[in-house]
Amino acid sequence: MFILEKLAQYARTERTAIVYGEDSLSFAALEQRSNAFARYLLDTLADDHTPVMIYGHKELAIPACMFGCLKSGRGYVPVDTTFPPERVQRIAEQVQPKLVVDLAGCGVKAPTVLDAAALEQVLSLPAETVSRENWIAPDQTAYILFTSGSTGTPKGVQITAGNLAAFREGVAPWFNLGLDGGRFLNEISYSFDVSVCALYDALGRGMTLYTVDKQMLGDPKTLFAALRQSGIDAWVSTPSLAEICVQSEQFTSQLLPQVKQFVFCGEVLTKKLTEQMMERFPGVPILNAYGPTEATVLVTAAEMTKDMLQSDRPLPIGYAFENVAARIVSDSGAVLPDGEAGELLLVGESVSPGYFGRPDLNAKSFFTDEETGQQGYHTGDLCYRLNGLIYYCGRLDSQVKLNGFRVELEDVEHHLVRVDNIARAAVLPVMTDGKVTSLTAFVLLEHPDGLSSLKRGQAIKAALAGVLPSYMIPRKFIALDAFPLNTNGKVDKKSLAALL
Ligand code: AMP
């Protein structure tokens, strides 16, 4: 597998692989520690290839565990600490891991659980290079990322080593990353697929990952001090992170003098942000890139231009990568002519084989392309194409992106009606400048609770905090005496939207 070959190659240099605060890890140490972990997995799990679950945030040990898994022919399931223990448990119930690396006390039970101290002992063991025969094969699952599912149970997107190779090939012409080192911003949680750009593309080119954790992200002073020190050459993030940064006047090319490219992905890139970025970082190319986790990180990209800013259209999400067929189809599945909006279908080697253990969902979302025999995916995104460029017009379902996080509104509703005294719930996105900025929940109580809306909101938030990641928790709760209904008896969300 390309990344494992590259790690071995850079391990023979003096290069640093990852910087995190005062700590750092050289490529040589990453190679040694991932070998030690692979050897341990081969000895402990033998022929059992169940993926290894890794619970933590940005710890330096995590990439060593991930690459160790791949070297031993196993996949991994990274679960970030933003997931509360109950949700982690639901993931564990699906994966049934034999080995869990628990760096932050998620409490999942498995035949072997390594906490930080036990893991450190394993990673410090001297280990020979693991023979390539043990490495993960192209059709084997390299990682599973769990994302919001409309039934309230997270769904695990399986990505194979072959999918990753296709992604790397597809994105290569778009990323302006050199082969002579440099620094790459490493701020995305490892349980979100944009982090693959850092782990596979940047490390695979011998770059140093400069880590920014969620605590640093939450404190502008620390964040800016970190960015000033970072010396990063390449920035890949959601627009939301840049939106936070541009609020400060410090966010200019003086802060990041080396940066050669900004790549924004994961959610709508607004013209306002693009204009601000062009002003603050004159001459630095800005790319809008798009892709669902199910098609391995990114499948389209384009550099944003002044002409695009002046046009009446939204900014395009880009041109399809060479190795991805992006088709826009009508409800009946007919390919639509340029300019007509329909669902975007993706076909190619980077499309996931499906959700882990969910044939029901796979039958709905994935298909085999009749022409090529390749795997295809229904994105649920409404798009149209003009002159090769694809434009995004919104979702066909109730999935939203909030601060770059993927949220199924039905997932939140599912958990709300399990909160004490809530009979019915409807969650709506609050939009500002064409972007979702928060969620509001309408609730129907089983019986009056005598609470002020503030106290009720606090109580519901506290109940949800045990089951949902913080980014999925609505900001506002509005109790209604009755829900407006459509003629088909479903909650009339249009009428509710008028109450926002
Ligand atoms: P995720 O799997 O979390 O990366 O979410 C994928 C979804 O995010 C896509 O199906 C789109 O709905 C949305 N998305 C990703 N990139 C963009 C973009 N550049 N512009 C608009 N929406 C995007």
C-alpha cells in the first residue's frame, strides 16, 4: 500500500512526521511504533481481522495505531472524543471489536482494551519491519468512519485500501503539495474523512502535520498563536474554520506567509468568505472541493476565480476528478442535460463498498454501474452541471452540514423523543447567508412541565449530551401545544419554518 511504502521511505530521513504542541514524532519513530503495533496485533489477534477501534482525539499515538493496523492487514475505526460514551457503545455494538485502543476512557468492553499507558508499552517494543504479505490488500477495509444515520444509529462507511489509492490518484492534480517536505494543517478529527488528506496525502509526501486540537480551536488566542508558529504550506479545512479565523484581523498572509493553497471542502463555500480570503491572502489559490465520505473524501474540485464571484450563480463545487464519473440524473434515473438539476450519482474506484453490516441501507444508497461494473453511490445532493463545472443546490433529504459536521435531522429527532416528557419533535436548520448556522427543535410535551423555556432547554440539552455529540444538539427549543400537520399526517416543516 502506497502510504506504508512512503512511511518506510521517509523513515530513512531526518524528517518530522507530526508536531503536536511541545511534542513531535519523527517519520522514523512513526515507522518503528507502527511496526510494533502491527507485530502486537499479529501476535494477539492472529487470523481475526475484525477492525480495531481507536477512541481518542489527536494523540500522537493514533496515527501509529492506524498504520500498524494496515501493516497487520486490519482496518481501524477512529472514534473522536466528541462522541459521547452511549454513541461510542452503539458503534462498538456494530463493530464488535476484539481490540480497543481507549485513550480517553470510552468504557467499551472488548477482549483486549489498551489504555494510554498499556498502548505506550506496546508501541515502545522493538519490532522488525512487518512483511508486506501481512499488509492490507486493495479490497480490504482500511477504515470505517461512523456518520449520522437517519434512524438514530450511526452508520459506518467502509473504505478499502483500493478506495484510498483511487482517491490519492484523483486528488493529485489538485493538491499543490511538494515532495520536499513542508507543513500541513492537521486540525480535522480523525473520525472525519477530511483528515485523510493529512494522514495519507501529506504524510505520503513526507510533509509534517502541524496539529491543532479542539481545545486550541475553541480559544482564538491559542489558535492564532499556534497558527503563527505553524509555518504551514497547505491548508485543507471546512469553510467554517476559516470563517472563525477571518473574524480576526490577524488572519492574513503575514500570519501564514508560507501558505501556497487553501482547499475548502465539506460544506457550502460562500462568496463572502472567498472574497475575504482573496483579500487577506492575495495571490494564494482557493479551491472549493466536494465529496461525501462514501466516495472517499473528495471527488470534485476547482480553483475559485473573480469571475465566479461576480456571476449570479453560487460558487461551483468543481470538476469531477478524472477517475470519477459524476452523473446528474432525474427522478427516473435519466442523465440530465447541462443546466438541469437532479441527483448527483458518483461512480468509480473511490466509491465505498457500502455501510458496515447494513445491507438495508446499501441497497438504497449504492449500486453497481451497468456500463463499467464499478461501484456507484447516490449522494442525495441536488446539483447541475455547466461547462464541466458542477454546482450544488442543496440536499434531497434532511441531512445538513453544521460547522462542517454532517447531521441527519431525523437522528436528532429520534433521540429527542426519547427524552423524558417529549412526545414529538421536529428539528429545523436555521440558515444565515445560505448556510446552516444552528438547529432549532420544536417539541410537543406529554404533559405541562411548568418550566421556563430557558430551564426546559437546559434540561433537554443535558439529556441529549449523554447520547449525541455536542455539534448535533439544537441551540434552541420551542414547545408547541400542537404540531401543524400535512394532509398526509406528517409534521408540516414548512409551517414550522415560518416560526423560526
Ligand atoms: P461528509 O460525508 O461529511 O463529507 O458530507 C458530505 C456532504 O457534505 C455532501 O454530500 C454534501 O451534501 C456536503 N458537501 C461536501 N462538500 C461540499 C461543498 N464543497 N459544497 C457544498 N456541500 C458540500
